[in-house]
Amino acid sequence: MNLPTFGIWRRKRPEVIKYWYTPIDQGSFSTNEFYSQIEGWLQERKFPGIEVTREEFSEGGALSPLRQYLRIRRERLVFDVCSAPFGEAWFFSARQAQIPVSLMIWELLLILAVVAAVAFGYIQLFGLIAGSAIILFSLMGGFVLMRNALTLGLHDLDAFFLRIPVFGTLYELVRKETYHRFDTRVMFLDQTEALVKRAIEETTAAGGFKQVEFKEAYPEAHPALASLLRRLER
């Protein structure tokens, strides 16, 4: 189980697991067509539990231009893909990252307030003894359901729980970790990376570039990159 980080308002940014890029000298491509190709392939492949969105991040400060990224997310794992010009050159980049489990103080207080309100309502309706028993069994039943949603075959319910604001974080802390969960996370990262690289190869080949290079940059192997990532996460 991943232990949560606590804070008041601000959540931690995704922690980069792996980063690679493909530089193209004096090339020009359609970012929209590239993203659309990946989106279409993902839909055809029917990867379970993924969410595909186009996110806009500022290039610099609050008033700087926005750069669009394609984000492929499954649970707390994200795959951010970029296609953009750099002067007369072009680059494709991809980041595998994990969003840390975080529970804001206000979220914790909200959860406690909801539980207290429900408990008060039960006691008012059924009395102290019966109301307390109902509360206890309800909490135990809810815990068992959250702990074993996938074991019970409730895949849609598991995905639904994860997307509920505030409750999704609590659910992720409670649900049971299994070999299957780990295996599917690895498959998501592996298959998504292979698909994105294939899209880059086909896009660049259509532009006349027969061979491209995927340059990997692991933070632990590049002190300068690790320092930059630490500053970006602040």
C-alpha cells in the first residue's frame, strides 16, 4: 500500500519514472494528427481502465503560451506525450510518471464530517444502540467492498470508485494490492510505450525520415536532469 502525503491545498506533481525523446532535424509534422492516431489506436486496442485527454501546460509562467500534451492515464500512472517544434527542428517526447497518493487536510476533514453526519442521522432514526450497530456494520461492509471490488468481479465499480473526488483517494488506500494489479500496470506502461513509438516511426516515415532514434534519459543516470526535475516538482 502506498502511504499518502498530506498537505493543505497543493498536490504533488507526477513523479517521472522514465523520460525519452526523439529529435528530428529540420522537420515539420501535425501534432493534432499525431495525437489523433494514438487516440484511435488506443480505442482499437481496448486497454482496460485508461483515460485519454489532451492537457495544456504553460511553457513558462502564468502568462506564457500553452503547449498541448496527450495524456494517457491508468489509475495513478500517466503517460504524457508531446509533439512540438523547436526552431526549425521538431521533437517527440514521452514521460512515464506516477501521481503520488495525496490526501489534503480539508479532504480528511470532509470525510470525517460526512461520517459524523451519517452517524448522527442513524442515531436519530434508530436510537443510540441500534444506530451504532447499523453504523458499525455499514462501515465494515463498505470496507470489505472497497477492499475486494476487483476480487468480486466489479471492474466497473473499481474504476468508478477511483474517479470519485476525495473518496477515490481513500478507496485507493484501502483496496487490496495483488499480483494482477502490478502486472496490468506494467503492461499498461509497456504497451503504451510501444504504441507511441510506433506512431512516431510511422509519422516520421511519412515525412521522409526512414529511421529515428529514441533517446532515453533516466534521472538517476543524468544528475543535471535529476536536478531539473526536482526544481519542477516544487
